Amino acid sequence: MTESSKSKSSSLNLNPSPTLQCKDLHEYLKSRSPQFLETLYNYPTICLAVYRELPELARHFVIRLLFVEQPVPQAVVTSWVSQTYAKEQAKSCEALSELLVWQEAPIPGGMPGWMLAQSFKKNLKVALLGGGRPWSMSSSLEPDGKARDVAFLDAYALERWECVLHYMVGSAQTEGISADAVRILLHAGLMTRDAEDGSAVITRAGFQFLLLSTSKQVWLFLQHYLHTAEKRSLSAAECLAFLYQLSFSTLGKDYSTEGMSNNMLVFLQHLREFGLVYQRKRKAGRFYPTRLALNMARGDSTGPPAGVGPGAARGYILVETNYRVYAYTQTSLQVALLGLFTELLYRFPNLVVGVLTRESLRAALRGGITAAQVLRYLQQHAHPRLLAAEPGAQPGLPPTVVDQIKLWESERNRFTYTEGVVYNQFLSQADFVVLRDHAKLQGVLTWQNERSRTMVVTRQGHDDVKKFWKRYSKTS
């Protein structure tokens, strides 16, 4: 059989919009190359941060191996843990291997052994015991005549970060956001260009982003910044190391820029724009890390989601059975968030009134927001009165509203998306029937049309069908 007589296959990418993946430090580093990790482990702050993120047993292994200068048999490492905790031990060993904290090393006699990576071992010792080169921001400073207190830094960080969030929800208050920040939002898939007018609109992942705590928002945003750092002639490893230096700093204390390279001074200005550091002027010789920088690197996820103001953690939304929504808030960001899926009617000094309509929800659905996300947002910010159930009633959102929102979404979800592979252009009907029957027998046939000699199999069954076709082609 000639080459042209083989069936052609093409992948069908029918998946709906991707959902947000918020990686922690472990998952982020695991996704980077071994060369990147090797460069990272030249920074003591990164080694200490990675050590803190390890499982408890893994930290135990690292400390026991830290001062051992030769490989330790794997059987010996296994004997350190009771068999009762074999599952935890396997997970710890896997984490150490994935992050290249240790590596297999042969022992005379052929026994397999473990040994800490040299760069990680050396710089973790520096982080724990002291020594090494001083940090770039550790130069001594004269007392600041215009020192800033913690309250000012918190207000500054809130204002700068909310500029990014306001832009995402299409609020009028978008002063101060740079084109660089917009590019990061588009690169992260949190926003996309509208097909009609080219304006940036929020995506499903972007709405999920707004539901995260502030520290997770900042960390996810900076992950995508690091992915594009090379385009700015910056080293992603050096930037990440500086972020973790900030995480070990003291809130309210000023630090010097004297020992910083030109690239790090550029990075500092970007952090200043996002609200992670405060600097009075670009050429000022000092800066103040804000709470955003400290909490982001420490993985603090206890902060309130979306609106990061002081009252954001307290519920402020009431939903009635007539689809009216009452929001007791003065924060324009929270009002803009509600406007994504409700029709706003009135606004008073401390109260906003809106209504959930079919048109307002469909507009949100067209932007990629799901009914589950809308319901989660309303439930997450529900007023205490709404959560306090009356006798015989269920606490939370009115069931009629919940059901109607789901029904409005189901009006649009009339297709079931299945990823598959198309087989077509068969030279004979017999070839098509043989391959179709094999796919049907294996339970991987999704769709077929005998007249056009076209069939679709599942992505999982593609390899098996392809192998069968090659065997059949050779014998026919």
C-alpha cells in the first residue's frame, strides 16, 4: 500500500477555555528546566525558601545529609523512617528528586545512594549558618527624614495592586497601569483581546484570579512576569532570588539600592509599579518592601479575596428571591466585580443595588465566566444575615436564584466537548469498515460517517487504533 493510501489523522482541539492553575513554589520550580534550578541554587535565599517548602520528612533528610560529604545508601535513608510512614517517605523522596535537591550517586560495591546537590548544599549552609556574600540591599543607610510607617505602606500597596484589578474588571479607575502589566495579563490568559474592537476583556481564568487571596494573585502574576523576564533582558533566576530576599526583610524598614545591578534596578521599578515596594523617587537610594512582597513569598493565603480592602473579608452581599442584589460596600472594585454579571440599578454612599438578569448573566458567560464562579462569588461574600438561616430554611443563596443561574448557563451549554482524532481519506470502503469496527470494539469510537468515510476516536484510544492500522496495512 502506498503512502498516500494511509488514513490521515488530525487532532481536534475542542476543549473549552482553560481554567486557572495557581502553582505553589514547588510546582513552579518543578515546571522549570534543570539548568534553571541549578542557577537558582546559587542563591542562599532560594535554597532556604525551597527548604521551607519541602515536606517535613524531606526537611529531616536534608538536615541529616547536609554535613555528609559522601553518598549515603538509599537503604540507610529508608531505615530512618518507620514502615508506618512509607507513603510519606515516598512523597518526600519524590519531592527532593523533582526539585533536584538530591541526586543518585553510586557507592563502591554497586549500591545506590543519595547525595545532596553541591550548589544546594553549599548555599543552604550559608543561609542557615551565615557567611557568603552580603545581600545587594544590605548596605547601611542614614536615617530616613521622611520615613514611612506600616499603615502608609499598606495603603500604598493596596492602591497600586487595585489598579491592576480595576483594569481587569473594566473599571474607569485604571490610572497608573502600564502597557507592561497589560502584556502580562494577556500572556497569563487572565484577559484577552475582544474580537470586535480589540479591547482587553476578562476571561474565565481572570475571574477565577479575582476570587483568589491577594497573596496568591500577586504570586501568580509574578510567575508570568518571570516567564517573560528574558524578553526584558532580565534573569528570571536573579529576579526570583531578589523576591525571596524581600520575603526575609522587615516590614516598615528601608533598604539600600547601592549594591544592586542595573537589571535589578529595572526590576525594582516594576515591583514599585505593582505595589510590592515603595520608593519615593526612581533615583532614591532607598526603598521599603510592602506587605504584598512579604506575604506573596511566604505563601500567605489567609488574606481576603478580590477586594483587598479592610472590609473585604466581611460578607457584604444580600441576594433576594426576586433576583435583586444588595451590596453594602464603598469599594469601587467590588462594585465593578458585581457589574460583571449583574445589571446595576442604583448606587448610594454605602450601598449598591443591582439585579441578576438573563442578559447580564449571558454577557458574563460570553466572557468565559461560569455559573459556578458567579455562585461561588456570591456565596463567598454573602452577608451574615443571608447565612443565618431561619427555622426550617436553608442557609445561603435562595434556591430559586441558584437554579435560575444554572438554567441560564445550560441554555448556552448545548454541546459536549470531547477531544479526539479524525481519520478520513480512506481509499476503500473495506479499509474504513475494518478500522471503524476495531475502534467500536475497543470502545474508543466517538463518531463515524460511512458515506464520507470519516471517523473520530478518543484521544486515549488513538495510539491503539494507529498501531492496529499499521499492522493491518502491512498484511493487506
